[in-house]
Amino acid sequence: MPETPENRDREIAAPVIDWYRSAARDLPWRRPEFHERFGAWGVLVSEFMLQQTPVARVIPRLDAWLERWPSPADMATASPAEVVQQWANLGYPRRALWLHRAATEVVREHDGTVPRDVPALLALTGIGDYTARAVAVFSYGDRHPVVDTNTRRVLARAVDGSAHPGPPSRRDLALMEAQMPVDDSAAAVFNAAVMELGATVCTARAPFCEECPIADRCAWLAAGSPATVDTRRKQAAYEGSDRQARGAVLRVLREIAPAGIALEDLLPDWPDPLQRDRAIDSLVADGLAEAGNGEIALPR
């Protein structure tokens, strides 16, 4: 068969899948018993938690969450305050409220079963293109390209020959689609394998190219590993930021005063009172806290 861009690209699938079967980390959401017990709901919860949060912090929280709320129906009966408290230190706590709303929508609109169709998943609160496709692929075995930051980095190097991926775009999905095996089950494994490769081998700062199963097919290595401009937006420092102030306020409400606390007693020694007030206002605006009569509390 003459070599074309399409069949050349697909040649990365087999070695990446073979590598994954022996090198993949043992993570809870990859185990058959996890899927048997929690199904698509377990995958959905794990994907919410893994957004912008390291795996090591997610695992214990995921276990506790699913023990408490093993189905959307169980979680739909919880209060927003209970959900925010259970979210604990996972960060970006709006995700907890979005997950709660999504559970309620699954119960109300889908009889308590997480939908399989990507458009139906996208209609749920807090679910974007990545999460919808991840649930459809990793829960139901459907054939869709699933693209996260790790996937984009592997494709940028192996296929495009760039050290870093460009800004996210619809092209990412088409590029991943071009690499996927035709078989649905193999495509699902390949999606997980490319993400794993990016997370553990083809890392952002110091890739372990000597361990890469497609080093001999990597366009970036073939070009001499050229340095290219990293166009990704850098996240602002956490220390001293409004995000830190929000976290401090929420920590008090979650761990010390879930029933409420007088505003004057909330972080009275915070070094920037105006920043503290901005944090309070933003938490109330996001629905993560309720204020009134000089007090603030978790949402009821």
C-alpha cells in the first residue's frame, strides 16, 4: 500500500496501545469493578474531579464521593452545602455545584441514567466537549476522539513536529480522529493510551523520549527536537491571588463554620481586606455561599 498521511498517522496506534497495556497506571476508573459498580456516573464524577486537579488528590475524594453518592439519584437529594463540603480541597469548587446540578438533570430528564449521546451529555450543566466525549467513550465504548492537554501535546510532537501544542481548536479532534483505529474498542483504548503517554512520558517540560513507544515515528524527534514557542496561556501565581483568598474563605465555611459566621469574624487578619471582600462577593455570585444579615454561610 502506498504511504499516505492517513495511513502513516494510524501507524502510531498499535505501538501506543501495546505500550499502554503494560505501562498504564492502575487508576480506579480504569478497573472493571469500578465500571460494574458505578457505570457512567462514576466516570462522569471522575472527569469532573480531574479537571485541573492532580490524580493523587482526586483518588481519595472520588472514593469518598461515590461511597456517599453512588448514583445520580443519591446525589440529587443532597444539599448544595453538603456537596461543597464533600468537595473539600479539590479546588475550583464551582465544579461541585455543577456536578450536583448535572445529577439533578440526569434524574429529571434521563430517569437517573447518565446519557450516552454526546449532545445529550453536552446539555448537562458543567459538561464540555471533552467530558461529554470521555463519558461516551470510556463508559459506553463509542467511537469519538477524546482530546485533553496531554493528548494535544503528544499529537503536537509526534504528528506536527512542534514542542508544544497551539491554542485548542476543532482541528485537535480531526487530528486525533485521523490516528484512531477503526474498531470501536481499540479506538477507546487508544484514546486512553495517548492521554497516559502524555501524562507520564511525553511530559511538558522534560519528556522521557527514551521510554516512548513511538520515538522512532515522532516528527519532533526526527526534526531534532526544535524549540517552538509555547503559546499556552500561563496561569497566574496562586500565592497572594484572589483565588487564594476565595479558597481561604471557603475553607472557613466548609471546615469551621458551615452553619454560618459573622462577616466581621471571617478572616479578620487577612492582609488585604478589600481582597477578602472581593472573594466573599465572588463566592456569593457563584452560588458557593449565601450572605445576609451580616453573616455568610454555605448555600442551603
